[in-house]
Amino acid sequence: MSAPQSDIGLIGLAVMGQNLALNIADHGFRISVYNRTTATMEKFVAENPSTPGGVDGQPTLEGFVASLKRPRKMIILVKAGAGTDAVIDSLVPLLEAGDIIIDGGNALWTDTIRRENVLKAKGLRFVGSGVSGGEEGARFGPSLMPGGDEAAFAEIKPIWEAIAAKVDDLTGKPLEGAAPGKPIQGGVPCTTLIGPNGAGHYVKMVHNGIEYGDMQMICEAYALMKHLLGMSAQECAAVFKQWNGGVLDSFLVEITADILAQKDPMTGKAFVDIVLDTAGQKGTGKWTSASALDMGTPAPTVAEAVFARFLSAVKDERVNASKTLSGPSPAYTGDKQAMIDAIHDALYCSKVCAYAQGFQLMRAAQVEYKWQLPFADIARIFRGGCIIRARFLQKITEAYLRNADLVNLLLDPFFNSEIARCQTNWRKVVAAAATNGIPAPTFYSALSYYDGYRSETLPANLLQAQRDYFGAHTYERTDMPRGKFFHLDWPESPRPQLEV
């Protein structure tokens, strides 16, 4: 008797692939798995003999494809880029019209658009699905951001909704308690069709860009407590734990409290104090910043977070520079608790600006790529499973439900009032960081973004005059309708001339 065919397949059994496969099997779906190194596949299958849906290991791609129900649905979870293309190229000759390939990696959205076009011409369907939440999310419930045509998504929707993280739709809080073989029941799944072709991977990229900003802001809050207030890692841990019970409640604040409380098992010192201050990255923050630059959309806080990682990487240069370059020594004599409260507000306001920039960038992308992005749903699926999940994402969801055409999150009445309530403390922290020589690039840039966005007049009038002077780039006039451009004959004859 032949083995039953699988509901879906997965190629690539690194940690993320293994965890996602087990998540799918836990929800009663039979899954076929394939890995280029057969021994890895065999070991995985042997270690998981009795999942509810069942795991079917296949040593060849031909057997893998043959083991799937039609239309075949297969997830690729390999290194993004050339590795993904290689797997797709090897699959195509084995597939039939209507089969669906799903790329679950951190793909560049333009690659996803290209791949969908190529596969569509061959009669195949392609879904680019962002998967956020790391290893634990993949195992027990990620946030899933698929992009593709509606018919293709309809085929995978029952699986995607089953395996995604779940939240309480009234409070927006993630439902906890999943365990191997015991998935969470009920709740609203953190997945939805983002849009066509590369929309899912684009939104996942912006998610990661916001994540870069969020992480750097938390680090700056920690640095201010450590260097300005002289607080130990344990004291900082207590503060972050307290903050996690309020408006800053989020996955990243929660794990920050855990990290700061952790002791190094080798020395007994605070673990964070023995970790070298050089940060790595996988490129999605850089992609986000580059996309913002390409589309002329301001996302300075994300970019500053990327640059902060770059600066951290030149450790040897910084060590040498610290012996030569001068600056103030941190010294704070005011009320300690008042400054802690101010840092809280600075972190909160800066986070709001980072999310505002991310959603503003997605608005620009939907015009550029002719998408229609569901912003309320995007905020909703960020509430659980993903790395940036946070309490105030419920407020972002509500903001876009109130106004689906909201131009900028800062203009929503709730966030407008929150920034107004907290900005005095925000400014106090930025000033204290500057006068005490403590780098806080995302706090600085978020405040400058806010002040720039709320300014009716910016000094760009002088900048445009400079451009006209040295390059005849023209300018618009304040006393004329927008869209009419002039050039001044510099410097001999100051006579305005309408550009032809």
C-alpha cells in the first residue's frame, strides 16, 4: 500500500525549515521534506516519528514532487538569492501547470517580482511569503506575510492561518502556550494576503527595517541608563521589566530585561558586559534604507540604526579613536527616577516615529509597484509571532481602521496626543545625550524627523537656491502656483526667468 500524499512540501532543513515543518505537522497537515544533504533529512525524520500530520522524508527531488497532492504546494527555505534560484530551476522541469512554489526566505522583493513573472510564463504560481518570529516563531506560530495572486493564496490559506501566531482581536495580545503537538486553539491568525508579487517580501523587509530601529533605540535607552545614570545591568533589567508592563510592552523589551538580568556562566559577571560591542546584520535594514532613498521617502531612523551597526563594526578604529578624540564625561546630578521616566518617553516617541516611517515607506511602495496594501491588516499581523510585536500595534491597527488613507501615523489623533504628552521628556533626553557625549543616533534622528515633518517651513528654500546658483536646477516661488519653475541668471543679472 502506497503512502498517503502530503498536503505540502518543504525544501531546506536548516533550523527555520525544521521548525516550520514541525509547526505544519503539529496542525494535522502531512508534510514532505527534502534537503540537499540527505543525512540531515533522515535525522530529522527519525527524530520526529509521530507528529499529528506526519513527516515524509524524500531523498530525491523527483520523489519529493511526486509525494505531493495536486496542485502541488512546496515551500523553499534556503539561503536567499542564488540558492533560491537554483532550487526553483531544479523544480520547474518536475512540475505541472498550477503548481505553487512558496519562497519563505528573506528575499529581495524585486527578485520575487522577477521570479513570479518567469514562473507565470511557465504556467506555475509563485508566492513570496515573509516569515517572521525567528526559530521559536517558526515552531509555534510566526507572523506570515504572503504576496501573490489570490487564487494561489487561497490554496495555502488553510495551512497559513493554522500555523500562524494567534492574537486576541479585542486586546491585540498574542495567545501564548503552544507546545510540541499542542497548537493554540482560537484567536485571530497573524497572516493575510499582503498583495501581488513582491508585496509580502517588501512588507517583511520593512518589518525588519523597523526592527533595526527598535533594537537600536532600546540599546540607546540602556546606554543612557548605564553611562549617564551609572546603573548596573541588573538595575537596567528591573527598569525594562517594569516598562514591559506598560505602553512599551513588546517582545524586544521583554527579552532585553531577560538579557540584562542574565549572568555569564563562565565569569559570573553580567552577561551583557562580556559581549563584544560589534553588531552583525543580514542586509534587510540596508535594503529598507536603500528603498527609501530610491523612492525619495524619509526613513532616517531606520538608516541611522543601520549606520550604528556599521559604526559598531569598526571596533579597532573606535578603540584607537577613544585615546585621541575628546568629548564630555557623562555627569548627571538631577533626579534619577525623573531621567529614567524621560528615557521611557524618549524610547516610546522614537518607536512611534520608526513605525510611522515604515508605514510611510510602504505607502510609497504601493504607488511605485501598483499595490493596494491593507495597512490595518499589516499592523494586525505584526501583533503576534513577529520580532517587533508590541502592545501599541493594536493602536496602529485601530488608526488605520479609523482612516485607511492615513498619510502618516503621526497624524492619527491617538499618536498625535501621545507625542504631545511625551515630547518634553523626549527632548530632555536628546539634549542630555548630546551634552554628555552619549551617542543616541536613533533618538536624535526620530526627533529631527518629527520636528521636520511638523514644520510648515524648512530651510530647503536656501538649498534649492544653492542648486539653482551652481547648477541651474530651477526653483519654485512662494508667490506662484506650485509646478511653475524659474531660474535666476547668477550672479550678474538677478532677473527671474521662467524655465522653458
